Amino acid sequence: MLKAEIKAEILRDLVEIVQTIVDEVKINVDTDGLSLKAVDPAHVAMVDLHLNTDAFASYQGEDTELGVTLNKIDQFLRLSSPSDMITLEHEDDDNRLVLKVNNITQKMPLLDTAGMTDPSVPQLDLPISVKLLGKHLQTGVKASQNIADHIAISAGPEGFEIFSEEDEDSVRLALSKDDVEELDASETVRSLFALDYFSNMIKSVASNTIVELDLGRDYPVKVKFEFADGEGKVMFLLAPRIESS
């Protein structure tokens, strides 16, 4: 059961975040809010998202699963402005999700969740943690897109770096430990990642949002940030590309 009201901009952020990984997802509803976990078809990236009840203007929810097509919700949200209030209601008998904004009502059938599992989040003991503003990551990604389809991310006691090179072209974003919000590193590590995946993960991050990256040498990167004024929490995992020796 779900009956809730939420600002369009918050729901739009949720959809944009998850669409970087999948277009069909199972949303778990309970009394604490909404949550979901999903892995992309190539099993390269994973998202784990929670949205607390305080993110909603009103919220009634009991244990249920909603299989949704995110593109349909995205198209509906194009009919709204960011400050509009969206009403969400689950019609259990017909297994439909009803969305309302202003004088528009849309009913969409829900997907069968029987084959949609909740993937387990790997337990990773990553030695490096760095917190920095979203604008720094976006700048590093934008610069790298002119060079190659991959980026190297490294961090150590002295700072953080994004590096990309192809043939004789290269670009580097280097931040000292004084340029980042927080740095916990006793060693220097480096891993290589697909640029398109990493870019998609951070495209919905506001420039002044603090992003936490947990890193290891040739390990997945863990990307964590908040949205909806801290009531929404996101964790991405992105598998590395192993560099040839």
C-alpha cells in the first residue's frame, strides 16, 4: 500500500539517479519510506537508494513491492514544474500506480516483481575515503570526455586526482588535501573506470553537494551522496577496469 505526496523535483531526482543504471526497477515500500537496489545489465554498476518519509509532504506506506518503468514516470514528470506536488497511489486490486499533478491523472500498470531480486551489496573494506564537492568531480569528468573513454581515479595522503589519457593527449584534475572537504588516506591507490558509467553516476549531483568516494587499488569505487535535503541517500558501486601491465 502506498499513498503519498512529494515535490516533483525530488521524484525527478530519484528517477534520474536510478535511470543511470536501469529503466525497470523494484521499489520496496514500507513505513520508513522507499528503497531500492539494482544492478545494470552488464553487472558493472550497482545503485542502492533510500528515501525517508520526511522527504514527502504526506506519506502512508505499508510493506509492498512496486515494479516500475522509470521512463514512464519520467515522461509524466515532464508535465510538471519542480515545485508541483505529485500524488502517488498504489491501486492494489488492479496493480497500477496512479500519478496526479494539478488536473492531470495518469494510471500505469506495474511490472511483475517475481523475477526482480534485491541484489546483495558487497562488503568492501576500502582503505581510502575522500569527500569533495560535486563540482570538482563534474569538472574532472568534463575535461576527461575530450580525451578518452576511461578515467583513472587516485587518492592518497596528499590529495585526490582524476587522470585521463589517450595516445599523446592527457588531462589531469589534481586537488590537494586542502582542496577537498575530508580525506582519510594512509596510502596511495589508483583504479581505472569506464568514463560513461562514472559520468552518469554523478550527473544528478548538485555542484555544492558533498560526494564521498571510497577507493582501493583495482577495487570498485563506492560513490555516496545525499539528495532531497538529506532525506534521500544514494550509494553507487562501479567495477574497475583492470589496467594491462
